[in-house]
Amino acid sequence: MTEAATPTLAFEDVRISYFIRAGEANVIPRLSFEVMPGEAYGLVGESGCGKSTVALAVMRYLGRAGRITGGRILFEGRDLAAATESELRRIRGRRIAMVYQDPMSSLNPVMTVGRQLMEVPLLHSGTSREEARRRALEILEEVNLADPERVMERYPHQLSGGQQQRIVIAMALIAEPSLLIMDEPTTGLDVTVEAAVLDLVRRLRQRHRSAILFISHNLGAVAQICDRIGIMYAGELVETGAVRDVFKTPRHPYTRGLLDCLPTLDRDKRRAPLVPIPGQIGSPLERPRGCAFAPRCVHAEAGRCTVAPIPLVSVGATHEVRCVRHAELSAWASRGGTASARDGRDAERSVIEVTELRKTYRQSAGLFGADRGRIEALSGVDLEAFEGQTLAIVGESGCGKSTLARILSGLATATAGSVRLGDIEVGTQPVETRPDALKRQLQMVFQNPDSTLNPSHSVGFSVMRALRRLRRLDRSQARAEAARLFETVQLPSSFLRRKPHQLSGGQRQRVAIARALAGDPAVILADEPVSSLDVSVQAAIVNLLAELQAERRATLVFISHDLALVRYLADSVAVMYLGTIAEAGPADRVFAPPWHPYTEALLSAVPKPDPGASGARIVLEGPVPSAADLPAGCPFATRCPRKLGAICDEQRPPDRMLDDGHRIACHIPTETLLALQESGTATQRHHKEAAP
């Protein structure tokens, strides 16, 4: 790439508005940036900052209400804003391709994968069916999908989430576009799948030399993928530059705020609490006069930050910032929260005891329900959670985390084994037969609050209904208690009258937490409660859960695939694989070697928000066994980079008990695991490093 090269994509003073009943909502007031050929440019910011609007503007998919009201969007020197519909049809899919957050929104559920892939060269290149099929098979191999012939014949629902995302990337790349737009492509994926997708993007970018516009709120992913980064706030770039410069020396308070509320593997709630950004992005109908971030900025000064638009100024060769106090910011220390004074591990009273828990589902097919065998979702799980502690359950999709949560909550019942909540056996009690007193003891916070809040009623109605059902309060008592619960979760009582759609994602999740607290539960079961939230909102919700737990001495069972978040929040951790416990114990022991090989692979896959981070990534290869046909030996043996041999295939691994309640289910002696992980040669001998 030379200085004279024409940018693949260039925004020049672009202004974008949505025209709604309330007037013109100017969501992008003035935006300029470039993406050069072969370069990856990351756009980062909270929901509502304008990232997806930028992507949709490039594709000219702004809908009837959206308009580009100023500036130019240049693709290879050509103004897309002035292009006709016929010109856009020739560009979309062929020269510019887009990968969306949810792969199923891009895949036709009634068409085979092969047919959908072949459509791209058939429509855009006019190739023969034979040539289209050959190119489809080649691209499937290129995105590392095993057995491409078989994948071609499958329907989208027959593939895992990671496989679906690889198919969508293959569809985007099969026409060899000049520009690839990726809008939150790894949100919601398991950490190992996310790492594999990021590795794939890096390799394909080098091979195809496509420019990439990478949109994400995952700062770790951006640090690993991108060359340059733009931090967006309220439709403006507040900081931009080389990834290393922005991450190492952030010069805008908003950038520093995003980094302060980001969990990492070396940070926990006692030593380095997360610091959420106060407030939320304001309405584009009421833009402040000066700095858009000033209403939320703890460093804002009236008269300097609030009187006139702030220009982007250079603070380095390629580093620019939109802040009048940027020179002073370099001397400001990162904000630190108040460390938790209480260590949950001091608790001794067991609240949940899970012993030899098994859950088997029967498969049936046909009109007469012919038995097709059994699926072993849980195979002898042993767990314990203590009063006032957080027990985190981690693992890839399909490991049994949600099945365990369903049994705890009564949405499913155990096939064998015991689940005790205090002195009560609950494993065989479905929720509909549990008395109200027992229901009060355990409440759930789900991943998606939208699926649990009735859109036809106010959010106050949902909380008051729970209060009246679980605590038998009358209407006036329920309203007063709901207002108190809203204050507890840091929402104004005026929000009781609002409908779910009138609240942000973080506010809706706070309502869901308030409803879970309605029964004053002993156990709060949170199933991926922050996986789709911005890092700033995520930090606020996680801190809220930790504070409520400390105040109420409740036990929190936290299910997540985000290991950095688990490291921050958990007192103890259970790592699940294919319905079994691979490793369990206190968090500080589980996150320090020796690790189970599966835990080691999960930790190596966590994207680090540090462009200079070193360390090998363990690539898990080999097939994942089917829960309908479990292996006789270690369930992880088919993918284990440290497999010993036949013993791993033929014998179940023993539970090796280490000190301080730490246990690992593995045939490899503990001393050997520790020696391998502490020596620098272990990685080279036992697994291959991911391609850069």
C-alpha cells in the first residue's frame, strides 16, 4: 500500500439523518474517515452511537426515513450516495459484501447451504453451475469447514452457530469483494468459536487483500483484527488512530471510560472493580452545543467543553482526538472503583448441592414416535455453591450449562442424581408443582429481557405481578415495593409506567433483575445476562449484581461463555464439557496453572484488549462427540491437544483433587500438567499456534 493509493472506502464530511414524527434526528452530524486497500478499520462505541448506520449507509440500506443529507461516501473513488439503483445492484454482493451479527438472518432456512453459496457466482459473475459449485467447495475449504461436500447438502439449522457464521463469511468472500463490512460478527459466539472466526478473518484478509470495516463493541476483538480504530460517540469520531496508539495511550475520556469498564483475565471485583460510564447517549434530537460526551464526562468543564463544536486535533503522526482537555488527560490516572471488602469465599453454608446429576432426553421421529436413542445432556455432575458466593458455570454451547440451569429452576427435571436447594430436593420438582415459598427461593435473570417482558404492559406491571404472586401483596403494597426495587436497581420510580420498548437494553435488564428480586431469593440464577450488552452497560449490570449479592447475602449462579467476565465476578468456577465437569474450584485456582487442557484452550482463546499481547492460541481440532453417542473414555479426548493415547479413549478420567477444593478430571498427572504449562516449550510441542 502506498501513500498515493486510492482508499477503498472514504467518508467525506458525511451527514445522515432520520426524518421521524418528532423531526429530523441527525444521527451522523459530520463524519470523515478512510479505509485503505488491505486494511482493517475498526469502529467502536456503545449502541446508538451510529456504527451500524455507517454500515447501512455504505450499502444504501437506510430505509425510507433515513437520508444522506450531506458529504460523500466514496467507494474506490466513486460516490455511492449518487449511485443509481442499478449501479448499486452491480456493486452489492460483488464489490461490497456484508456479514451481519446474526448469521441466520442472512441464511435462507429452506435452501441448502450449497445452493445459497452457488447463487453468488451465478448471479454476480454469470458462471455455469459446475463452476459455481467448484467455487463454493473451494471457499468452504478456505473457511476451514470439514467435509465441504456434506456441508453443501445441509440446511442452516443443521449447523452450529460458528459453522453458520463461517458460511456467511464464505458467501461474502466468494465473489472476492474489495470491501468487507462486518457488523458485530462474533457477538454471542463461544470464546473458542469467536477465536476461530477471528483467526479466519485474519487469514482471509491477507489472502484476498480485501479492505475490512470491522464494527464491534468487543474491544478485544478489535485489538486482534484491526490496523486502525475509530471511537464513535453520538455519530462523531471522538478518537482515531493506529490500534496500538489508541489502546496504549487513550486521549479521550470516552475511550478511557470504555477501557475502564472492560473485564480482563487479570482483574477481579476485589482488586480492580469495573467503572461504568455514567448516564447514556443522549437523543440526536437534542444534541448538546459543545462536546457530545460532556453530559456524561467527569472531566467536562463548563465554558470550555460546552460552548462550541470540538474539532479533531492531531496528537501524533496518525492519532487524532476530539477533546479540548486531551493534553491534561494523558496525566489523569485510570479511574478505579472501590474494592469489595468482603470475600465471598469465607462463607461456609452450602446453599446448592448437586450430586451425580444426570439428564437424558429421548429422541423420537415419525408419526408414531419411533425411538431414535438417547441424548445424555448431563452425565454425573457434582457441584456446590455457598451462601453469598458467585458460582460461575462456563463452557461452549452444548456443554450442558443451560440444561443444568433448567433443572435448578424447575423448567426441566433430573433423570437421576440429586439437586438440593438448602434442605429441599428440587431436581425432580417441575416449577408448576413447586410451592410459592420454594419459587421465591430461586429466581432467574435471562439473557434476553425482551423475551420475558410483556410488550403490551408496563414494566412496573411485570414486577408488581411477581410481587403479588410470590409475596401475596395487595395492589398498593406491590406498587410501593416495586418502586423500592426500581431504586435498588438504580432506575427512577417513574419508569414503572413505561413499556419495554421505551427503555434501553441495559434498563430492560435492570427491570428483569428487579423482578428476580421480587421474591427476595436466596439464589439468583443468571443465564448469560450481559452477553449482548455494551461494555459500559455490562459493567454497570455486573457491578449491580455483585452489590445486590453482597447486601442480601444471596448466592449467584452465573452462566457465561465470557471468561474475562467470569474471572472478574466469580468466587468459584465450574468448567463444563459435554455434560461433565472438566475442572472446578475457587476462581483464583482455576485461572492459575495447572489447568485442564480444555480450560487452557478456553483461556488462550479469550481476545485480549492489547494489540501487543503475546501468547499462543490453542486451536481445538477434531470432532465434537455427539451427546447421543458419548465416548467411553474422556469426552474431550477427540479434541485434546495433550492426549496421552488409548487410555484417554478407553477410560473415564479420574477426578484429581488439588488443594483448596480445586479438582481436575484428567488422566495427565497434575505435576506433568503444571510442568508443561510453566515451560515455554509446552505450546510448541502440544498444539499449533494460530496463524497471524
